[in-house]
Amino acid sequence: METENKSRFIADLPMETQEILKNITYPANRNDIIGQARESGAIPDILRELGMLPDKQYNSVADVAEELHIIYMGIPV
């Protein structure tokens, strides 16, 4: 799926999650994302959400948003 299409999932995220993810340096794997989010002062709820991500490389906020959509909706996009 192209990044433009994935971008639609970003708006579905809570604003605080969006802000944290926009400050991540990509590409990043799950542990990188969690570590950078923790350094940015992410609240425990956001860290818990990020901990549910599959451990793979993410190239953008849109990639992470798409994966969180799949986790919460339980269906592929």
C-alpha cells in the first residue's frame, strides 16, 4: 500500500500519539519507536499501544498508524 493511502490512518490516532510518532526518526523498529517515545515523554498508555506493534521496520508515521489500525480493528486494510 502506498504511503498516501496509509496516511488516512494517522488522523484516526489520538493527537498525543500523532505528535509522539511525528517526532520519531524513521526508519525504526518497534524498540526504537518505544525508546524514542519514552524519551519524548509519552504517557504509559501510548507506550503500551506501541508495545503491541509487530517487531519490524517502520519507514514512516503512516506505517505505524496502519499497523495500529490493524491491531485495533482486527482486519487488514
